[in-house]
Amino acid sequence: MKNRFATVSVPVLSFALAAFAAACDQPSSSAPYASGSRGVSGAVPPPIHGAEAHQLVAAGAFLLDVRTPGEFQDGHAEGATNIPVSELESRLAEVPRHRVVITYCASGSRSRTAATILRAEHYDVRDLRTLSAWNE
């Protein structure tokens, strides 16, 4: 009898679950929101405010825009690097491990997914969620 189930790697499954949870705007077990959990692998902290993001960037944090290149071209936070969330896992080498990483997108869904991916890879990440939060 032939196996009818596809084999999926854990990172791919984790990404899919996080994307589904973000689409539903509900945290999943692979993307838990827990205050004070910044040191926990896989845990995504609650969103930060623009003022905190500005302070972190001034202190050397890496600002990561996870929107599409077209969205990035239409406008982005000064100093941000664009790596679309769909390419993030294959481009992790471009994200510095020795700096705090701040993620943002247009609505917050992709930034939460990106933060989940980065957290699973043991990055120190904060989720700004949206570009508009940066401009507040």
C-alpha cells in the first residue's frame, strides 16, 4: 500500500502553522505570544511600539522589512533591509545574529511569521508589526 501522506520538514510545517495563525490573527502553538519570553526559542514577543523600535535601531538593531520588493520600493523605514518573508529561510545568512532584529510588514501578519522563523533560529527578535507603527 502506498503512503498517502506527504513528508514535510519541521521548519516548513512550523512556517505553515505560523502563516495560518497569522492569517487567522490568532497565535498558534508554534508562534506563542508570551510576555517576557524573549529568550525562549520559538516564542514571539508581543508587538513593540515605534518609539521602542527607534531606540533599538539607534542602539544598533537590524530593521527588517519582510514585505515584497515592490512594497519596499513604494516606501520603507530609513535604514531597513528588505527580505520578503517568503525568502527569509533561504536568506538567513543576510540577517546578523549579533544584533537585535526588528521585523515589520504592512499588516503585521508577515512580520509575525518572520519573527517566528527568526526566533526558531535563535535570533533576538522584536516584532514592530507594521510600517505605520514605525512612523507613529
